[in-house]
Amino acid sequence: HASVGTAVPVTLIPGDGIGPEVTNAAKRVLEAAGARIEWHEHIAGKQVFLAGNRTGVPQETLDSIASTRVALKGPLETPIGYGGKSANVTLRKLFETYGNTRPARTIPGIATPFSHRNIDMVVVRENVEDLYAGIEHMQTPGVAQCLKLISQKGCEKISRLAFEVARAEGRRTVTCVTKANIMKLTEGMLKRTFEAVATEYPDIEAQYMLVDNCAHQLVRSPESFDVLVTTNMNGDILSDLVSGLVGGLGIAPGANLGKHAAIFEAVHGTAPDIAGQDKANPTATLLSAVMMLRHLGQFEVADKVDKAVALTLEKGPRTGDISGDQPPCGTQAFTDAVIANLG
Ligand code: ATP
Ligand code: MG
């Protein structure tokens, strides 16, 4: 395959558990598809913690991401008893990846209770504020308190990101989802800021919805959603719900976007129950790599990989998590099939 143009440096972190298997699949498929990428492979996660580094991410890995500004990573494990915080939190804080985007769309061939619906949406979740600062204390011996921090800056950045995602993908509507009727100051801050930012994007329709109603509507009429933007905890819950609508963890891709870097990774974790057994579904990582290719402006290669993955999922063979009553295939065999379907 002829590669046109110069290769772009990208940091590759294989990660833990099934990470090396699924990231290797992505590397093979992107290479076969003619992606113009120069991989800079670095470690993070379990082995780094075990070697005594309490952040889980060595300096050379941080330096690499700081210079490439783009990474594809596998899931990372924080061994119990090591490190104050997870390696993922270290990366998120250092590179200020304030936005987590998770696209979800109906994939022909994957059986779910929603298979007959035409789902195609993106959840944009604020990823550094809200209740996730982990600031908790006991008010009295019987009463615990957790701080919910929401800044106007944070609301502005995540709102703008949602509209930019909509524009970049030719989408029509952005729906802001909050619990502003109860938490008027914190959740209300996103609602008010969103409405102000929306005026800068007259080409895109801005909608607003309460989160409980949104959960209900996502199940009743998932095809009516386009881009959702929401605070950290609402987003945590809704994005898992949305992944579930279209087929689960094995196929759910994601991106962590920030000022200093864009880090692409599957939604799933290390899956220790199937690690090293050639059983993992690499689709989530392959689709994360497709998002990365689009981020890099390599649209043709992205479309090629996207189509090959869709075709493979439709025709089979499929990995055990989504094979239904068909015999499952391994990670490698699935990857070979995707490469054969690059066309
Ligand atoms: P972590 O603590 O690392 O987030 P977790 O326990 O939250 O991990 P996962 O590691 O994502 O969850 O796994 C949950 C279940 O989904 C496991 O049974 C796992 O085998 C399965 N699973 C996750 N990812 C995949 C995949 N890519 N292919 C097949 N099965 C998967
Ligand atoms: Mg998990």
C-alpha cells in the first residue's frame, strides 16, 4: 500500500490485560490500510507501578505524548496497594483532557434489543470537574459530604467542544443534559453557559434536557439523539448506557480531548478474565484508531478502516463477546479478516 505524505508521530501505549492484543491489532490494520503514522511505543500502567513509580506513567512516556500530542492507548491497570491515583487520572490531569467523546452507532450484524433502530450519536462528557475531584469528608461522624465543583471556564470549553464535534461531523443538533432543576448553581452553570455558547453556532440546533428525562428518551427513541453534552457524572452513566444500546464494551470507542493532547482509547478496561487468550474484541480499539485518523486529518484511511470493520462485523467471523450463536473467532483471526476487507 502506497503511503502518500509524511508520517505523523503518534505515541502508542499497549497497556495491560488485553491492551497489547487490541493495540497490536490496530497497529496491523492501520499499517495495512496505508495510514501515515510513525509509532512511538511507550509503557504505562501495571509494570510501571510495580517498578515503584507511583504515577503509573514514566517521564519518557509523558515526554512522548507532550511532543506528539496524539496517543493511542490500551487500558491501564493500577495494582491494588500501588499509587495514589490511577495512571489514567495522571494522564487526564497532566494533559488536561477535559472532554471525553464516545460515539455510538447501530452496527449491522450485532444483535441487541435495539438492532432495528438507527442509532448514531456522540456523547461529549466533561472529564475533569464535577464530583470527580474526589474531595470528600465526614461533616460529622454520621454525615459524609462530597464537593461538586463546576467552573464557567469548564462549561464553556465542553460546550464549545460539543458544537465543534457537531460541525466537524456534519451533525445537526447538540443536546445539553443536566440536573439544573435541582442543582441550580452547579448543573445550572452548564445549562446557562451552553445557551450562551450556542449563539455562536447558529448553524447547529441547541436543545436542552433534564438527565432523568434523557435516560428515558435514550431508551424510548435513541435515534432522535445526535450530540449530547453533559457534566462528568451524568456523562459517565449516560455514555455507558449508550454503549450498551449498540452492542457493549467490545465495540465502544472513545477519545480524551484536551488542550495539550488527544488520547484515543477503547471504553473497556483490561478484561483480565480473557487477557492473553486471543479472545478480545479489537473493534473498540480499531474504531478509536479511526477517530484518531480523522483527528489527524487522514479521512480516506479512516473511512477505509471504518468500512472494513463494519463489513467484518456484518459478515463475521466475530469474537466471542458478540458472536451470538455462531462459533467465535480469535483476536488475530478477526484482525486478519478486517485487513482482508480493506478492499
Ligand atoms: P477495569 O477495572 O480495567 O475498568 P472492568 O472490570 O471495569 O475493568 P472490563 O475490563 O472492561 O471491566 O471488562 C468487563 C467485562 O467485559 C469482562 O467480562 C471482559 O471480559 C469483557 N470485555 C471488556 N472488553 C472486552 C473486549 N474488548 N472484548 C471482549 N470482551 C471484553
Ligand atoms: Mg471499568
